Amino acid sequence: MKKSSLFAIVLVLLLGGESSALNTRGKAVMRSALLPGWGQIHLGHETRGLVFVGVDLATWAGVGLSYLEGVFKRDDYTWLASSQAGIFVEGRSRDFLDDLSNFDSSTEYNDYVHRLARYYYPDDPEAQRKYYETHARYGDDAWDWSSEEARVTFARHLQDSRQWFRRSLYIAAFALVNRVVSIIDVSLLKEADTGMYTSLNFPDRRDFSSFRFVVGARF
């Protein structure tokens, strides 16, 4: 079956009339699966549904804004690396970016790698050489920061970017939770008549001089 045909069937099931094979509750659940709160509105709980819709919209707005902040910070540290360290960092690994933020130059970093090689293989010069060649940064991977301040600023923008990207993922996870809660909530709801309602009852059936009158709204 083609995807377009399957999509058309889903739309018919969601938006079709009473002759649809799905009952009202089933349609409400499917609506809330697509948009939190839509199912509640379908069952007549408009205020309840609008709360879920509002939370969903606010959550995805938070995802977008956090992601954009991450992109802006990434642009900042990318520009700093190219202008102040003479290296392009697009597509570089996380470890490489960490090394770039921790060492003033690739020469300093290579000295550190050389010390590690001697530490790991104190009696094996050949192993030291292989370790150094595997981990050293040279050629297109070489850098030299113009100042320590530039390197520190790069490190700050790098961490800020990562934090904003992580935050966007956390907020997106909350959006998923809101969707699941909406689905569970609508599966337990009954179709309701919205609007104002009143009720009159007598708490003490032996004394009709006492009564309770309630005015409320269903949502």
C-alpha cells in the first residue's frame, strides 16, 4: 500500500462521520496522539484541551528557541576558531573540540601526547612512536590561539552551545511526556456537555430546610 493511500485512510478515520469504524473515544485518542488536547476538545472538554494545546505549543517554541541559541553559540565558537586559532572546526569530533579548548596550540597538545606515550609505554619506543602518530595533531589539524583569552572564550561558547542543544532535547522529551499524558487523559474522559451547570440537593434528608445549591462549569 502506498504511503499516500495510508495517509488518506488515516484522515478518513480521524475526520469521518459517525459511520466510521472508530468510535468517538477512539477518534479522540488518535487526535490527542497527533496534537495533545485535540482529543479533549473533540469530546467537549474545550478548556482542558486548550491547556494541553497551549503546553504543547509553548514546549515546541522552547525547543526551537533553545536550538537556535545552540546554533548561534556554535557560530560564535566556529568564527573564533577560524579567526583566532587558524583552524576550521566544522564537522570536527567532540574530542577534537575539547582539545582545541584546553590547549593554547597543537604544539602544546602534542607535547602532552608525547608525555602520555612515555607514561603508557616506558620501555617500548616503538609503541610510543605509534601512540604519538595516532594521537598527535598536525597538518590540517594544527592550531595556535592568538591569546589565552580567545581560547577561554572559545571554550565558553563551546560549552554554552552544547548546553543549549541538550536543553532543546530535554524540552522535546517533555513535549513527548505531555503527548502521552494527553492520550491517557483523553482515554479516561467521557463525552461531556460543556458550559454552566447547576445542582440542588439536600445533605440531610430528614431536614429539608437545609439544602446545597451548586453552580459550576464543565471543561
